[in-house]
Amino acid sequence: MSEAVAGAAPRTLLDKIWDAHVVVTEPGCPSVLYVDLHLVHEVTSPQAFSGLRARGIGVRRPDRTLATMDHITPTRGGLATLDAESMKMVAALERGAAEFGIPLYRLGERGNGIVHVMGPELGATRPGMTIVCGDSHTSTHGAFGALAFGIGTSEVEHVLATQCLLQRKPKAFEVRVDGRLAPGVSGKDLILAVIAKLGIGGGTGSVFEFRGEAISALSMEARMTVCNMSIEAGARAGLIAPDAKTWEFLRGRPLAPKGEEFEAMVAAGSDLKSDEGATFEGGSIVLDGWTIAPMITWGTNPGMGMAIDASVPDPATMADPGAKAMAEKALKYMGFEGGQPLLGKAIDVVFIGSCTNSRLSDLQAAADIVRGKKVADGVRMLVVPGSVNIKREAEALGLDRIFMDAGAEWRDAGCSMCIAMNGDLVPPGQLAVSTSNRNFEGRQGPGSRTLLASPATAAASAVRGAVADPREVA
Amino acid sequence: MSEREKFGEVLSHAVPLAVDNIDTDQIIPARFLRVTHKDGLAEVVFSDWRKDPDFVLNRPTSAGAKILVAGDNFGCGSSREHAPWALVAWGFRVVVSTRFADIFRNNALKNGLLPVQVEAKVVQKMLAAIADDPTTVFEVDLQRQVLVMPTGEPVRFPIDAFSKKCLLEGVDELGYLLGHEAAIAAFEARRGEAQPAGASG
């Protein structure tokens, strides 16, 4: 691990991880960047495996590769319920993993889960690493001080073949959140507030480094939620410097180093932070944690967010013609009127899950609200834990009973209704409060309408049958 | 649509899609990602928007166009490479926008789809010209890095030298990476590499 060199320019955390992974940079070319951990799932890998076969080459470091099935897998009934098309994708992953020696966590097995829940849970995700996956929410792993970003299928093939990627260095962008979050306000609200401030493209070309008192105060799970949605402001990745919480989270995890090796990792990790005076070339914003309210989105991208008790923006008052056109298009799709509040608006579906909010603390936050109550008539509530382990832990705590007694559906782990590839979807025209990460048109099923919010807000809304402020449903 | 096909000069009319923040879920909805190959994606590009008979891709004037003129921040959201695969399958070779999402840009360049980033006023001029006459032809000359407007006015666009070379000469990026095997092995040796999956960097 690099030591600060006397007289050297101060470096950001991004600089340090980047510098430690550059294999070579030829003049006029992007850098050859070494990848420490490559996560693979069934949707973005089949064509990459085919590409390797076409070239007659193998996987260079199967020991630095981990595979899971999560995107199209059923959350009830197991693989037997899959249609032929989906079964072919699962079979392609099984075949690729077997042929190239990649460890695969099969559906329902211990360790299996949503790819970005699985990595940290196993202790495969660790500070200072470079981590990639054919999935934009790979940014999640940045919560551990790892440079983690999503790639396309061609790049999946590149990493499988060479353990490297051709990359140009992104710019470090500081997102500082001072103060503390108010009671009832979560990591999800924090990141929705950041995205609302920067807009959906505001982080393009950058890697966010989240810092400040409010970030330090977050649990590892909340930090993962925050980094997860960095991509929703256009940033390739989110980063948080490791601290005592990071090491405690990792200690004892199945794939984490043990004993002296673990202590050596902790010691080496003390340099994994931005130096005093380091320049954030991408930009810098500061938020006051105390001023962040529970957030909800009103439109068709994650940047269209507002405090839950605010009114939907009125396009008529917007000066910028581009913003006005986007708002008008979004409101037309959502069926909302500018200037109206969302609180009290009747909803049809509540989804608790996804790589953003399916960890144990998310399920606990939702369970705390529905405990002893009923999901409102006419509302369907789906609770999908992020991994097989989380499901078991939740059941050991009796959370499954709390949800089922309230009338919610308690499902098996997977991406489920966030991407709606497995049959779990929001029917056309229905309005969902979802703890996932994208409210794009049709994201949760053709014609679906999505309001993104925290687990507490989603659960409160399920109980009320309408958009509700979690601070008022105790 | 071989990714190693050389990128030639593009001389074509253009499809106007003046919507900002077009995400890859719109370009190809997730339900069409259940494929283990890259075929047939032309049918599903902008699938949900094409349900509207008046959507621009449904108009006869769009047939055969190789250029898409889009709003700001094109290709945001999901990393699915199926988005450029589908655009290329439909026939597009160039997307013009004021900004491209990072992952989409990378994916496009690997599939012979050229992201042409220009100022908003250029997009406005293109849209006005297309509104006036949908058969208006634009030229994209990657060698010179210019988009030529119907008036003959050249508009320079940025592209890094490596991507340009890859597109023009059909250079295979994976071949380039494989050529660095010795350096990669030396890098691993330097780090004392002999550790299990995901050893700390």
C-alpha cells in the first residue's frame, strides 16, 4: 500500500486506488487497469462467455471472479418455475462457470443473493480494491473504499480474458454531508437529496467521494445504499474512505482474510483516504444533513425527487425550457399535476427490496413500521430480501411473521420487481412506492409508475394505502 | 455488426429525438434482455415508445437513417450493452447529443456506434433542419472529427485518439489487452500475487 511521499502532491482516495492498479499506460491510450474482483451474473455474461469460446481463450483469474444468479430468478418456487427463455440464461451462466472454473452461488444456496449484496456479505468486497461487474449498481461496493463501477458485456469479456480493463481516469467529485441526519431520515433519503441537487447527469465523468460527519455516522448498510445510487446522478462510482465500521463489518466474513492477514489489511488501509488539500477536479458540493427530509420522487428519473411533504414542481414556473419539457413529459406519464402534494395519494403496490435497500437493516426499518398493523386494502406489498443469508437472519428475528401477519408477501432473494425481469412486476398504470433505484418509464413493468423512497416511507405508505410520511406512522 | 468492422464515413438523414436523459431502459426495456446472443434486437429498440404510432421511429421518414439526434445525457442508467447493440441493429451508426452517460459511451464505442458530442446550438440547428426537411442529409467524418451540416458548415467533435484509431482501423480492444499479458503478469508478481479471490489491492 502506498505511503505518502514527502513533497508529493496530495492525492484523493480515487487517485490512490487508481495509481495502485495501473498496469501500464501507453502514450495516447487509456490505462490498462487491473481488476481485483469481477462479479458476474446471468444477464450480462452469456455473450461474453460466447466471445471467449470464439477466440478459444479462457478466464485468466477465475479465483478473482464470483458469479451469482439474481436478475431473472424467481422469488417463489425456485428455478423449476422459470420459462424456457430464462432457463437458457441460467444454463448459460452454469455452463460458463463450470467450463471456466468460476465459483457460482446458485439460486437458494447460502451465499447466493443480489450481486451487490453478496460481495460485501461474503467479505469479497474489500477496501482499496478495484471491483467491476456488468451492472451499473456496482457502485455499491464503494461503501468499503473500493473503486467499483459497472461495465458492459464487451468489457466483461475483457476482464474475464485478461483481468484488466482499458479505462480513462474519471475525476474525483466531493460530496460532503455535514451535521447529522434527523430522526426518520435514512441513507436513502440522503442520496435521493444528493441526486435531486445534482440532477441525473450531474456526476457524469466523475467518481463521488462521500465524506463529512453525516456520512461517518451512517452504518455500512446505509453507506452501501448511498454509494449504490451514485450512478443515478451519472457518476461511475461512489467512494467512502474505510473506517472502524468498515473493518468491523468485514471481520469474520467467509472470504475476508483471517488473523494476521486481516490485521495487515487494516494497517495497510489506514492510508485509504483523501489527503489533506487534495483537489477534487470533478467538483464539490456540501449538504447539511439536518436539512434533509424523507424524500420521494415525483417523476421518471431519480433526479426528480423532493421532500415527502413538498408539492410536485409546476412546469409552468420553470424557466429552463429543457427542464420544463422533461417535467411536463414526466408528469404526463405519472398522471400527476404540478403544484399538487403527493402525501395522501393512493397507491397500488409497495416493493421493499433491490440492491439499494434489501439488507437486514432495511427490512427491520420496514418491519418496525408495519408491526401489528395491516397493509391497506387494495395494496400489494412485496418484501424481497437481498440474499439467502439475509432471508434467514430476518426469519430468525421473526421479521417474516411481521410482514406476513400484516398481509405482505415474503419472498426469496433476488432483484425481483426492481428490474421486473422475473415476472414480479407492477401492472400497467399502477402506482408503486419502491425502495429500488430507478423510476424510469416502464422500469418496474410496462406502464408501471414508480415513486422511489426509503424502506420506512414505503412501509408507512403500505399501511396507509397512500403516500405517507414515515415520521407520522409510528 | 461485428465490433471489429471499420467505421466508414456516414452520410445520412437523421432521426430527431429531442428528449433529454433518455435512459437505456427506454432504448431497450429489461424484458428484452433475456437473450444469450445479440440477434433480433432491432425489433425491440425503443419498444415501449414505439407503441405510439406517431413515435418518430415509426415514421416512414426514419427508415434507413444512420444518425440519431437526441437530447442531453443520452444513455443514462443501466449498463446494458444491449442498448448500443439494439441501436446498431436498427441501423444507427452515430448518436448526436450534448452529453453521453459514461458507460453508454464506452459500450457504444465498442460496437461501432459513434457518440458525437456537440453544443446545444448544434443540436438545435440539426433539429430545425430536420423539421424543415426530414430528408436533410448530414455527414459525419470521423477521420477529420467533423459533423458537416447541410450548409456545409463543419462542426468539430471530440474523441480520444485511441477510440478513434480503434473505430477507423477496426482495432480489437481485447486483442490490445491480450498483447499486454507480460505486463499484467509482472504487475501481479510485483504485488506478491498468490492470493485467493479478491485479495486486497
